Amino acid sequence: MPLNPTIEAVTDRIRARSKPSRDAYLDRMARAAEAGTVRAHLSCGNQAHAYAAMGADKDTLAAGRAPNLGIVTAYNDMLSAHQPFEHYPEKIRAAARAVGATAQVAGGVPAMCDGVTQGQPGMELSLFSRDTIALAAGVAMSHNCFDAAVYLGVCDKIVPGLIIAAATFGHVPTVFVPAGPMTSGLPNDEKSKIRQQFAKGEIGREELMKAEMASYHGPGTCTFYGTANTNQMLMEFMGLHLPGASFVNPGTPLREALTTASAQRALEITALGNDYRPAGQVLDERAFVNGMVGLMATGGSTNLVLHLPAMARAAGIHLTLEDFADISATVPLMAKVYPNGLADVNHFHAAGGLGFMIGELLDAGLLHDDVCTVSGDGLKRYAQEPKLRDGALVWEDGAGETLNDKILRPLSNPFQSTGGLAQLAGNLGQGVIKVSAVDPARHVIEAPARVFHDQADVKAAFQAGQLTEDTVVVVRFQGPAANGMPELHSLTPILSVLQDRGLKVALVTDGRMSGASGKVPAAIHVAPEAAKGGPLAKLRDGDRVRLDATKGTLDVLEPDFDSRTPVTIDLSANDFGIGRELFRVFRANVGDSTEGAGVVV
């Protein structure tokens, strides 16, 4: 099937606008590849430091003829998704030894759990943790002793931060190794209902705690389709996982086999062999377009509208909101996974999952097949799924049809004709809205604004019974320069209650919403942000605001709006507490959300 004209046009304009920076990037990567790993040039003293703790692997390392695999791990047991990584290094070292190679943990990177920090001061470090992870991974790889690398990471900012580092060290072949989702717990719709009951004061904390513990109950990624699982989808659509690796549960024989195979595949694609596949070659404009297609087809997290541009910039590629909007308008929504539906990612995987979806999109010309992946040439192999046959890992053709059309549908019968992400622009600035989970009757909201400077004030107004009419809730001074752009996901139950009471309600903010949010219309990432004098800083209580997701507009309907002077507020409280003082330099230098809110790229 020929490539869809819109997908081709978006790819061509990305390639054209990125040519100077991409050419410079590829030239740097080529020179780094020619120099090779520094291992070959280290003094004996340098090498002794690098190999001192490697036991039986010392002689192999010192000989310098076998490939050495660097492991960058985001392991901690604060994140259920990352807890399985605790023993991955020993498994990867064993996998390397089995093929005559070596592996070393190059370094660890921080990994914070947004589920813990939602609504807390620590959430103000969340977005900046992405750039911190990139820096930490860069330190790990700076020893330059590695012929290939495997990156162990799953969750929200971790994968994007690791991608930024992998692109920066783009001459090094790279395989991303997932841990898989936890098994299904309390159904997501029941969890959401209980959260709303708690918000209304109908149940106590004991009942809420019981429900939450039944939802998040074991090792593995949270099973809703938020940012973490959107990341895993991207790694397959962009060719950085082994095919079908994303949604295999932890601790299963297939998961163990995929981990071993990932390590050994990384060792097969080094410059020492005949199938050199450096990360910078995999991460080209076609891979990023494929990632955006996957984002729209699955109804993925809006956080990736921030992360993908930052990831791409590290590889010399420039993405714009227009690229996302045009792809969203072209790619149908094929999946309904919570919060877009009732199913979780385990149900999605069982219904045919990413393999079925990739096969359908390729057949329709909506994906680039002519890509370099860690698995080989062409994305078609990602329509296959891994199986264990007599203890051996093999890949077989995936489901040729959906096994549950309430969760996963073919392109001939999608849930929506578009991907459900819209660009918004108007006299309030530029932002995005995810409408894949929003009732079409709520795609246009016009109501008076109620302006807040803190999400806690929204909760207080709700508890005081002040939000009783149609309202556009505006939470400003939440952008990256103001306070690190925290997610405002803890407002979701409150806004959902107001909506369920029959009110027209929407959120407008220069902050973020969680990848798990979506049933209430939310114009997010609005830029320029209020702290930089953006239009949001001109809003007043009672102003008529119109959010129109069908036309892609976000406007204030007040004749004197443009002539107003933006308000300023004292943001000094954001400078201290729970580590915020350490990130003052990030807030002072961060880019706009429309360009990925990056600090290091």
C-alpha cells in the first residue's frame, strides 16, 4: 500500500525543516562511530579501574575483542513498573556471557512515581526529572566503554529521558527493555467511581484506600493507558523494543526470554559485527512519525506531545503541534483502553494488541515500513508476536483480526475517524486537548471563567460549594517556568463530579494533566505560559471563555481582553521545599511547552 499522502507530507516537511540540525547531528554521530569505544585506547590503569569489580569477566574485558554491553537502569522499588528491574542486570550479564560477551551496569538514573506525587510539591520536579534522567544517563555512558547499550525504563519521564540520552549517544546501538504490566486488579471504572464517591464525601478514606490497593497491587506497570504504557507502545512503533515485548507480564517465562533476547540482540548489532544499527540511525524522522501515528491510533497520553518534540530534538529533528494535529486528523482511533474505555492494557494485549494494530496501519499506508529497527529492517516484523515453543523464543504472525471489537477495532470500523488529539489556538494562546475519551456533546464548551493560581484552591472552592454553575476552571501559573509544570490529575475526580451533575465544565491550564485523564474537556500545555506574561495572565473571573475542540480554537470573548495588562504573582514559594530549590536553574532556562519544555535539549 502506498504511503498515505498526509503521512508523507508531514514526514517531508519534518525532514525539510530539520535538515540543517539533522545533518549536523548525523555528522557528529559518524565521527563518534569512527573513533570507536575508548576501551581500545585506554591506558592499563584506566582499564583496571573499569574492570576491577568484574570477577570472571575481567579477562574477556581486558582482551578487548568481545563486545561489552552497557546497562543503564532506572530500577527502584518505589515504582511498581520498575521493581522487576532489580534482577535484570544479573540476567543480562548471564545472557552476554552465553554468547562470549560481557555486560556492565553503566549507571542508574532517578525514577519518580507520579502516582505518589500527584497533588504534592514533589510533582513540581516531575517534568524536570526527564532532563535529569537524560543527564544521569549521559554520565553513565560517558565512560565510553560500551559497544551497545540496554536501557531499563518504563514510566512517564523515564523513557523520554533515556531516549534523549540514547540519541545523544546515537553512535551506540541501543535496545530498550521493558518489564511489562502488572496483572489486572480492580476494574478501572470501579476505581474511578470510588474516587468520585470520596470526592463527594460519600465514603471515607478506609474504603478509598482499599480500592486503590486493589488497583495497584503488584509488580509491573499500572494497567490503565496512561503515559507509562503509551511509552511502551512508542518503543514498538519506533522500533526500539523487540517486537511484542511491551505488554508481557513480569515474572513469566516469556518475559524472561524476551529480556535475554533483548540483551543478545543488542550485542548482535554493534559495530564489531555485520549488522551495525546505531540508535541515531533508528531514531530518524520516519520513526518519530510512526510514534505519532501510534499515539493517535491508541488514544495515548497527552504527555507525549511534550516528550516527543524533546526526544526528537536530541536527534536533530524538529516536531511541531501542527504535525501532531495533522496526523491526528488522518489516523483513526482503533483502541478503547481506560480512560478511553473500560479495558486495561492486559485486555488490549489479549485482543490482538500492538501487533494487530501495526499490521492494520501498515496495510493502510499509515506507517512507514522502510525503517531501521533494532530487530531488523522494516516495521512489518512488529506485526508479529513472540511465543515460546518447546522453550525456544520465536516470532509468529499475530492476530489477523481483533479478538474483542469492544477494545480493539480494524481500520474498516474504528471507534473514531480521527486520533482524538486536537491543537487549540486563539487569543488565549496555543495548546492541545485530548478528546478521545470526551463525549462529543462536550467538545464545545462556552462558560464563565473561574481563575485559580493553585490546584488546592480549586479543591477548596469545590468543598465550599462554590462551583455550582457552568464553569471554565482556569488554573494558571502552572507552566514549566512557574513551578515545573505539574500534572493536575488530582482535579479529575472533582471536575468529573461537576460534569456528572449536568454542568458544562472544562479545564484550561498552562500545566499538564495525567495520561490517565480525559473525560472532562481540558485545554492543557497552554503557551505562552502565564509566568512569561502569556494571555492566560490577562484572564479575570467571569470572562466568557470558549473552548471549541471541533474548530481547534481557544478564545476569550471579551472585547477589552487584548488591551489588558497581564497580572503577576509572587512565585517565590515555588523555590523551596522537597527539592524545588535544586531545580531553580531549570525553571529559569526551560523552553516553551510547544517545543517540549526542554532544558538540556
